[in-house]
Amino acid sequence: MPSTPASATALRVGVFDSGVGGLSVLRAIHETLPQATLIYAADSAHAPYGERSDDDILRRSEAMAAFLHAAGADVLVVACNTATAIAIEPLRLHHAGWPIVGVEPGIKPAIAASRNGRIGVMATTGTLRSARYQRLLQAHGARVQVFAQPCPGLAHAIEQGRLDDPELLALIERHCAPLRAHGVDTVVLGCTHYPFVARQIQAALGPEVLLLDTAHAVARQVARVVEGLQPHVSAPGTLPQLWTNGDPQQMQRLAGQWLGFPFLVQRLPA
Ligand code: DGL
């Protein structure tokens, strides 16, 4: 893949999540659009979103979007199922003309993949109670049995970064046991934090259960949306910037383990 010439301008992709979860989407976007400048904002000081009120989620999503807009993002990626469920429509209204891509639980690919028609969806309480999730289910879920599993506490525990901690493993077991009992053969990871513990979830569900997340589908959608867009900041591409209002060392460590490409961690005011 040719690298961006120093004189060329690069398209800016702004990405946010309640915390580190959206790095799972950022990695896929980098694979799909290696020449784009990536600006990631982690609202870790206010994570988890999944157990907050809709008003809080709206307010925090708007603050993150405003930051990325001011940073010159040509496109916004809401790399959070919860924020997409609650806030993407108001964000699109408020920022008319700014392309905004969201993340939703991959019910449709799960239906295509399932052999026994029994699907589990692991997501936050906020995502599962949303009208947007109910619409997704109505649009695609009629021919199969979908077992929704709210996972309170899981995104927060992942945010702490100790991914093999016995308490985290016990929480995963607690959330996976009902899905095992329902005999699901396909499980949707409906929160961008959960791919960080996909190995642990797989161990709890058993090797025959297929896990699905939508990071690559979202990256492909971002690539479609940016086709033909002209960068509106005329500056050459730079290292991916990871802004956090949480612990910068924690971000450095998790992103270092997860991303596999160089980046710069910056402090975001809380
Ligand atoms: N990563 C987010 C999601 O995809 C939110 C997790 C949280 O903050 O509760 O839903």
C-alpha cells in the first residue's frame, strides 16, 4: 500500500466512544483506510454510557461530536452502540451535512450465519431498551429467536483494563450462562468494548458458538461515505491521535496492545 506523500492532504476521520471500546472499530477503519488521519475521542471520564440516562448519553455524545467537529473531522463515526442507539438521530439533525456513521448490533449477519435460528445479543442496558434496537429487531428478527442479554458492568470492567481478572471472568460467566441455556449458536457482540474480551466470552460460551461484531462492516461503510469527499483541512496526514479524558497511561497500554500501529495519546478536558 503506497504511503501518503508528505505534501498531500489527508481525510480526517473522527471517532468517539464512551471509552476504549471504539478502538476495536478504529483498528478496522485503519485497515480499510490506511491513509486517513484518525482522531479518536474516548469519554472515559463519563463511561460507561450503557447505564446512564438517555439525556446524559445525548449530552455526552454531543460534547464528543463537537470536539471532533472542531478538530476538523470530515466524517464522524459513533463507535458506540449505546450512543448510536440514543443519539445518532439528534446528532444528524444538529450537524446536517456532516456525514455520521454509527454502529448497531449485527442482527442481520447473525441471522445469515445461524444454523439453528437461536441468536444471542450481548449489549448494554441502554442499547437494548432503545427504540432503535426494537426497530432493528422488528426489521430483521421475525424469522429467528433473539435472546437479548444486557451486560451491566461489563464495559466498565473492560475499561479498567485487567482483562483476565477473576471478577471480570465471573461477570462474563454470569452474562453468558443464560445464552448457553438458550442454546444459541451465534452471539452478537453488541457493544464495541466486548471484542476486547472475545476470547474470554468464547471460552464461556463454548467453541461451537460463533461470535460476531460489526467493526469491519462499519469500516466499509465509512469508506463508502468518504468516497469523493474532499478533505476540508489542508494539512498532510499525521499519526492517529487518541484523545482521552480518562487515564492517558491506561489508553497508552490498551491501545498499544490492541492497535498494532503507532499513535499519539493526548489529554481531553473532562
Ligand atoms: N462501547 C459502548 C457500546 O458499544 C458503550 C459501553 C458503555 O459505555 O456502556 O455500547
